[in-house]
Amino acid sequence: MASFMRYTGLALAIALGSSAVSGDSAQAAGDCREAAMRVAAEEGGQLLSVRESGGECVIVVLVQGSGNERPRKVTRRASL
């Protein structure tokens, strides 16, 4: 669980950047952050990336396969 949170925080920091944002950009970053955390928890996976595109958050999560299956990437879109 600790590694999940560490990777989630790292992915969010990379995806959203550490520079200051203002106005609508700050709101979008916060919305994407919340959506990313929600999607990662719902999928039971590890957050790989988050980006804003066309008024939506594009969230990519790595989900472990069951048994001998390989992990798979799950891409979900969430509106801002």
C-alpha cells in the first residue's frame, strides 16, 4: 500500500508539474488529481499518468493480471 501511494504521488507530481498555476488551470489540476485518485482506487491499480486533454482528464492505470496474465494498462477519461 505504501508503494502504491508513493507511485501515485510521484505520477501526479510529474503529470501535473510542480510549477505554479493560476485560475482555471489550478482548478483543472485539482479536478484531475481527484479523478486520478478515484480511478486508481476503482481499478485497484497503480497510477501511471494523468493529463488534461480537451477539457477531460486522461488517466492511465496499470492493473495487475490475475494468475499468469500480464499486467494491463487501463485508460479512462473523466470530465473536468
